[in-house]
Amino acid sequence: MIPSQPFNVSLGNFSREKLADENFNIPGNIDLLLGAEIFYEILLPGQTNLLNTKLIFQNTVFGYIASGSIPVSSENKPHCGLIKDNVDLEKTMRRFWEIENVEPETIKNKETIICEEHFQKNHTRDSTGRYIVSMPFKKDPNCLGQSKDIALKKKIKFFME
């Protein structure tokens, strides 16, 4: 519920403006969550600070939205949770991370699967924690023949000239 408790606010002359949420000062469910990629597209010119408050009203395609802070009432009640034992703690933490973890679904092609398997089989870490992974080859490196020797000979010849 946002806000966590109701608060009184006098909009004064600003009360004539269209608000995105007429009851922004009364606890209620969140109607809409927007990601950063969308948020800035809904903004319109116009921002107002409400006198004698730390509230800011920003004009958007939905009307003015309120943000900022409000004075905290001394009547706040602490919220407590009880976890009986480590089993509950483990379940609770696992559930929390399952809910919070949003991973985009990736479509893996054959090459990606091969690369991931190569990494799993061939990676190590050095003393600084860096990963060391051997280069994957699409084909057996023996197909290169004697190209290393030829390249080294050309390198030596180039430096001698």
C-alpha cells in the first residue's frame, strides 16, 4: 500500500490541476509500475513544488504525479516478522529471491549451448579471482596443420628485414 499511512495535504491553487491519482495521499494498491525505458516518455513539461511540503508534482500524460517525502507521524507502529527456525528462514529467503529474481527468458541456439558447455568444462580461476577459459574451436585445431610454424617463420623473416 502506497503511502503506508494517510496524510493531509492542502493543494491550494493546484487543486484545479488534473492529478493522475486523485487519492495519492490515501493508502492504496499500486496501479501501474513503469520501467525507466517508458518513464521518461510519459513526462510532459511542468513541475510544481507544493508550498510548505517536500512534495513535487510532475506533469505526465496521465496527469500530475506526486513524489517526494512527507513528514513521518510519531504514531508509526513497528512492523515485525517472526521466523521460527532456520528451515523457515531458508524457505522465506528462497521464496523472496524467486519473487524478486526476474530473468529475461533467453532462447539458446546450438552454438550458445556448445559455448556454455565449453565454459563449464574448461574454466578455472587464478589467484586474483579472474576467470581463465581456453579458446573454443569450432573444428579440431589439428585442421590448422602447420600454420603455427609457417606464421612463426614469417614473423622472424619480417623482423629480420
